[in-house]
Amino acid sequence: MKLIIFVTDDAHADASVDALVEQGFRVTRLATTGGFLRRGNTTLLVGVEDNQVERAQELVKRAAPGTLAITMDLERYERL
């Protein structure tokens, strides 16, 4: 299992979420601020199986070019 963190600009966030959800991915959306000009960003958290990483990244790349993607291994997780 992997956790992908996408950081995109607010203008492309809706298109990214829509593209992911249409393909069956579950997305958590967070409003974030950062960068030199303190512009608004949106951070998307997407949990995926190992074989889905490239598909999720490709969907976001098409919807929001220039998005930062960070992929992390999830060795353990619990539903509380």
C-alpha cells in the first residue's frame, strides 16, 4: 500500500479530484498555503495499492501539470 501526496495549485484541484474519483480512487482534500508568494494550494492524500501508483500519477499529471507528487510506503495502517 502507498500514500501519494499531491500538492497542486487551487485552480487545478477540482479537475484532479474529479479525475481520480471517476477512476475509483478515494481522495482527501486539504486546503494548504505555502511558497514564496503564499499562494493557495491544495494537498490531496490518496491511498493506493502498489500497482495503482502510476495510474493515479498519470491522471493528476494530465489534469494538473506541474503538480508535486510524493509517494510513501505504508507498512502499517489501522482503521479506528
